[in-house]
Amino acid sequence: MIDNALVVLNSLSGKKEAFEPINPGHVGMYVCGPTVYSNVHLGNCRTFISFDLIYRYLKHLGYKVRYVRNITDAGHLENDEDTGEDRIAKKARIEKIEPMEVVQFYTVDFHQTLEKFNTLPPGIEPTATGHIIEQIELIKEILEAGYAYQVNGSVYFDVLKYNETHHYGKLSGRKIEDLIHNTRSLEGQSDKKNPQDFALWKKAEPQHIMRWPSPWSDGFPGWHLECTAMSTKYLGASFDIHGGGMDLKFPHHECEIAQSQAIHQQPPVKYWLHANMLTLNGKKMAKSTGNNILPMDIFTGNNDKFKKPYSPQVVRFFMLQAHYTSILDISEAALDAAEKGYHKMVKAVDQLSTIEPGEKEGDFDTDQWLKKCYAAMDDDFNSPSLIAQLFDAVNFINTILHKDHPIHKTQWETLHKMMNVFIHDVLGIAPEKKSNDATESKLNKTIELLIELRNKARVSKDFETSDQIRDQLMEYGIQLKDGKEGTQFTLH
Ligand SMILES: [Zn+2]
């Protein structure tokens, strides 16, 4: 048994609850992954970084964690009302490529981006298209249980029938009367008996290219079904943690509960955890309004929102300075402050290694400090509170360095070990690669020389040469950016 005082905020009860996994020592965790039809956006990254923190801390406590995070590569339509095109099929149509090319391209982008943020990969990363058979079997079971109906080759979940014996809406705090009242009825456009019902299987229109045979029609599964199929397959009918972004509470997670409960007659998830959203400069991020930024564009500095690039570790550190259940706003000022704090922390830990401890006790209670660090993380993975403790230690380290204060050998050992454990293992901040300063300075001078030659070429209107320099450097991962203060460069 792992002895811990961990409490988690369960979205289902709205309360903090003691964390007691179904099988002692083991944790089953499912997190809704991305729909791979565009570059992963920063808000999604925050969700995955939040669950990476949770995964890391559970592992640190000694749990054996089975972490499943899916890839949605079919069935996610444009609208929650089961209307519109499949997002991946639409992208494939516009780009004139195969849907699986879209999937491959954006899955790679997703992995590369999360790797930059130093997130650990899940143990299992199943795809919706890889589990069509499981989804069809699940629909058969739901039909048999009497909670679904078939119309014109499509199968829908009967929400009203389900709600007679269960509470549909209990996770998101919705009442069925309000749902009936507020759901748009799509006159003549839908085969649904009631507008709040949701699709388990959709018959494909002749032009729909992503289709599979089933007992009902050639078609494709509804989006909510894949998570029930894959979580049940890998974690069982009831498991410990289900995570995702706050925006997935309704309808996605509500539908998952209904599907699973309908056939297993037990709640699928013990603890529902939801990560809150990220805003940009005080406003909701949205492609349509232009208030949007891609993670890679922050790292390269190639964007119109911030004046300079920020490293993935700084952005990760910035995100962890807020609790995962709070709304977080990203702005230049906030990133600058995070960058300063990050460097101060990393520098102090680096310098701690060089300090010679003695026999005299320093003015810092390391045992108490360690307890406070664990208390922070045990309180629903409170990373900002842990970071505050780390900075208490940073201040102590700085008094040793700059004011000649003493530190005892045992104090040093605890601090040295645990600062590294909390920063690297728990918060997941990657140790920075130490670059060779001399080589770096030579490289910088070489690039500056090329920038100068390019400028000369441009002045003499030799655009062939100037473009060649820019494009060739870009190919090597060196991006030039012309601005008021001359040409800057960033390394990718
Ligand atoms: Zn899901």
C-alpha cells in the first residue's frame, strides 16, 4: 500500500476526495487525446501538460500507472449535434490528400510538440480507426440493453430512456428538462427521435470517404463511442481517473458515462479530473478571431503576439505556475516573469552543486520544507504551491552563496536531491542542455556574417543571392526575421 495523503478534485462530486485507487498500488488513467486534423493548439498542450504532471506525481508516489491517451482519427464531426463533415475528411478534401495522410501528419506534429514540452508518452495510445470492431460490438450491447435505436442505417443513443433510470447530465450539472428545452431541433435534417440523442453509428453519405461496414450500414462510429470502447478495452468497465479539457465535460464525457453505464450498470470512472482553459492576452483563443498562437511559433519567435521567442521549458514552467483547474492567461509580461523565475531557479540549483557543506546547521528546516512540498502536491497536484516552496529553498541557497550563510551536510543532501526530483521528475522541467559557449559564439558570428552578406546582396538588388542565403539557412533550421532593429535569427 502506498501511504499518501493525496486528495483530488473530482468533477463528478465537485469536491476534493481522498485518492484511493480501485486496485491498491495501481492506477488506470484515461485522457482524451487530440483530433488530429490541425496543429495541436496551445490550450490543448496545457491540458496534456497538466495530465503529465498528474502522471508523473502518481508514478513518483510509487503507483504503477497505466496511462491511456487516444488519438481521434475518425468520427469527430464539425458540430456537437452530429452534423457537419468529419473534421479529418474535410481537411483531406480541402488539401486533396488521403484522410490517413492528414492523420499521420498531425499525429507527428502532436508528438513532436509534446516532446518539446518534455511530456512523457502514455503507455497506450490507441486510435479510433484501430478500434472499429470494438465500437461495433459496444453498439450491439447498447442496443441489446435497450438504450439505443436504429433509423435508416444510423444508430442513436436514447437519452430520454436512459434518463428514466439514470441522471444524464450529472457530471456537467445539467438537468434533462433544460437540455430538452435548449437543444436545437434540426427539423427534417436528423433521424433522431429527440434532438438531445447522440449518434453511436452514422450511415455514410455516398461522398463520405471514411467508412466501414457494420450490421446497420456502411458508415462510421460517433465520436463519443471511441473513448468508451478504448477505455473499457484497456482499463476495464470501471477505472480510476478520466481526464480531459473542461470543454469536454459536455457532451463528450456525459455521453461516455451514459454509454458505459448503460451496458456495465456501474459508473465507469471513480475520479473525473478536468484541466481548465488557457486564454491569450485576456481573451479566449480562437482561430477565427486571430487571437491564437501555435506552440512552435512561441519557440521560434515567429509570431505577431510576442517580441521574442520563449523556450518550451519556460512555457511549461509558466503553465505549472497556475493550478490546472484555474483559467490561465498567457501574455508577454507573464512569460517574461516566468522566464526570469525559471532562470533564477535553475541557476540556484546549479550553484547548489558547487557549494561545500559543513558541520554548522543553516537557517532552514529541510524536513519541514520537504513536508510542505509533498503537502502541496498532495493537495490536488498544486504545482504553484510546490513552486512557491522551491523558491523558499532558492532564497536559502542564495543566502549561502551571497551572504556566506552555512549549510549542514544533511541539509545539503536533502536539498540537492529533492530540488532535482521536484523540478525534473515531478514538474517535468527538462534539464537544459549545456551548450559549448565557444562553439556557440563562433556559430553566432558565422550567421551574423551571412546576414551581412545577405543585406549587401539586397542593397545591390541581387535578390537571387539574398533569397538563397535566407532559404538555405531556413533549411538548416536557422530562421531570419527582419525587423526595425535589423535582422534577428532564431534556431529551431
Ligand atoms: Zn474522449
